[in-house]
Amino acid sequence: MLAYSYLCNRKLIKDNSFLTHRMRKKRKNNHSIKYDRTVVLAPFNERLAPEKRTEKAIELSELITKIATHIICYTIVYHQDLLKDERLSIAHAFLQRMTTTHMCNHKLTAEGLVYQFEGESFELHEEYKTMTLTRTVYEHLAMFYFLYELPKTDEQRNIVWKYWQINGKKNLLDNTDELSTPSEEQQTIIEDIEKLRSDIMNTSIDNQCKQKLDEWTKVSNRPYNGSIEFVENEDKNDVRRIPYSQAWKYLFNNKEMALLYRHLSMHCHPAYHGLIQYQSQSLSDQGSDGIPLYLSTSLLAYLCRLFLKQIPNGRDIIKKAFDDYERFIFDSLAQK
């Protein structure tokens, strides 16, 4: 079974729909496109030899890694004053962690893995070796979007930020008996959570939202791996929780992308179907080896675009350092 048959059978990879739907729209609206967009989809081109498809994925990754590291270093050197703000500093941390994770993905894909047995080297063909890294990149992009892009007002942004902090602090608490006396360290964390909860309750949001947030943020309730969104429901303001598995709705607005997180998770956890696919994968590269890296590249480019929106005249950072063609590749991968 091919590494991506689970997705191919549902036409996600085969149709390249997660990128082509945007590209077709651009072609319709702009007939004077300067460059051929098929270069961005080369890793999916079945007319190319498998090793060539992987090579193209590595080339695209090299460019986006170069752009991401340029943005990181430029911000440190020329925007040190902005990094004094906690939110921008954490946004920068998002970009750094995603970039280093992606670089590990790139290294594994480009260099592969080798077993040593009885004095001999066995090159390991493993189409799933970077899945965990790609999934991590996906989750970082999703949370960055929920924190910095999705909230519509400053108040919503502050509440989402505090909700995120609360869940992070809950993860530091031991799941011990509620009747036991918390340690001094745990008590400090509990007090911090209660302060954040109080800040949320003192905002001007509707009572229905406050009731939900009050319940969700209680110390006694387990932390939630996701974020929240404020919405209008029957002319009333409401709030709902968003799991990572639903991030595709916000990041791509394409139903077929719903399969992506599920597929990444299947090959990151000891799931039955994931291990069955692992054991039945091809013994040679059939063109799918570079796809996890390609997805990671696209997700990293997307986050770079969102991060640049947090910096005054952020787009100029790459405009001055990269030529038109390089920026074309970047924009195509960044879902712009």
C-alpha cells in the first residue's frame, strides 16, 4: 500500500486540492501570472520519477527554510524593541520552534535513516519518518492562527490569550485527589489561573459566553487541546471550542483538508491502521517520501506570512532580501 493511499483514495493528494483550488482561483482573476505555478506542485507530479519528486520537495523546503530563518534573524537584529512585548515575543517563539522542527524534517527527508547490523549498513526506507514533525508544525500553525489571526476585536484577542494561558497552566498541575493539599508551587499556579479567570469574567462579553468560559476554565476541569472562537448565534454572541482536528476549516476552507490531521495523527500514534500501513508500505520510494516535508514546507510558509503581519511593514523584510520568483514560490506555498 502506498504511504498516502489513505489520502489518495479520497483525492486529497491525488487532486492536490489543498493548493490547486486557490491556484485556479488566482488564474481566473489574473491572466498575467508571470510564473508557472506547476513548479509548486512538482512533488505531486506523477510524470516525474519518484526520486525527482522528492528532490523537488527538498528544493522548495530549502527556499522556505531560508526565508523563515531570514525573518527570525532580521526580527532579532532590527526589531529587538518589539520583542519586549510578550505577545510578539511568543509569536517569534512560534516561528522559531516551527522552523527548527521543519529543519529536522528536512534533514531526515534529505539524508534518510540507516541501520547498523553486524558491521553492515541497512538504509531504512521509511515514508512515515517525518509525520510526527509535520503534525507538530500543523498544530503550531493552527494555534498561531487561533491566537493572532482569528479574534476579531482586542477584547476577544485578550480572552483567547488568557484562555490559552489557563490551559497551559492547567497542564502544570498534577491530577491528584482534589481533597489533597496542593503544594506551594501548585497553589501559585492555581492562584494564577484564578486571576486569569477573573480577568475574563470582568470583560464586557455576554453572560452566555461568560457561563461557558467559567465552566471550561475551572481548575477542576481538564485542560483543552485547542482554542475558542467567538461567533454570532441567532443574533446573540456565543463562544465555542475549536479542536486541532477542525483547524482545516479556518486555515484552508477546504473539506478535503479534514483528512490531513487525521492522517498525520494515524502515523504519529500507535493506531492499528497506521501500523498496518507502516508494515505494508513499499520497499522503495514511489514518490511519496517527500510529501510530509512538502506539507511542512507549506505550513511553515503560511506561518511566516501570518507572522509578518505582526511586524510593521513586515512584508518588506522578504521583499528586500528575495527576488520576484522566490516570493512567488513563497506566496504560492503560504496560501496567499
